[in-house]
Amino acid sequence: MTLQIIQPDHWAPAKGYSNGMLAPDGTLYLGGQIGWNADKIFETFDFIGQMEQALCNIVAILEAAGGQISDITRLTWFVIDKKEYVARQREVGEAYRRVLGRHFPAMSLLVIAGLVEDAALIEIEATAYIGHR
């Protein structure tokens, strides 16, 4: 089985991991995305801003593999502040719909102690099925 590394054009290189791995059966595994941009720079230190950026990063990787939003089958969210996530549910929903529309794949949310990047407030990983390649 030969896996294809997926890296959007013009993104800073991933070091020690891959942003996406496309399997021959068309399953795309996306590494956890945080709220930084293609140059690995945080443009915001706000939870909603970082969440929206992480989702945009997922879409960029998906599109680089030839997929589209409706191909996402699973999202796993890792947040460091449960209270903020719960308190900002309306904003979470609004930001989610701005990026992913009304596509709601299987989802899990885990509250964790921290992320590797100190400035990161959220990390989201995804799986998608984009068909046989």
C-alpha cells in the first residue's frame, strides 16, 4: 500500500509529521490542525478565531488532496478550556457554518491539559473519504 503525503502549496513544511496522508482506497487522514496560518503564525489568540483557522486549514488540506467539504467523515476536537467552549457555543456554531456550512460529520470533543504549541487553544483532526485514487 502506497500512501501519498498531502501538503497544500505555499504552506510552511510540516516537520516530524504530515498534514495529510491519502490512502489508495481514497481515505484521507488529516493531522491535527491548530489555529495558525500557512506560515505557522498565529494571527489571533482568540478561541473562535483559532477554531475557524483550524477548520480552514482542514479544508485547504482536503482540497489539496482533491476533496471537498462533503467528503469529511469525522472530526476530533481537542480543546484546553471546556468553560470557554461551552460559553461560546453560539459563536462556535457560527464559525463552523462559515467554514463547513451545514455538513456535520461524526464528531468527538476532548478536553485536554495542553497542546504542544503553547499559543494553541484548539486542535482539530479529521478523516475524509474522497474515493478511490
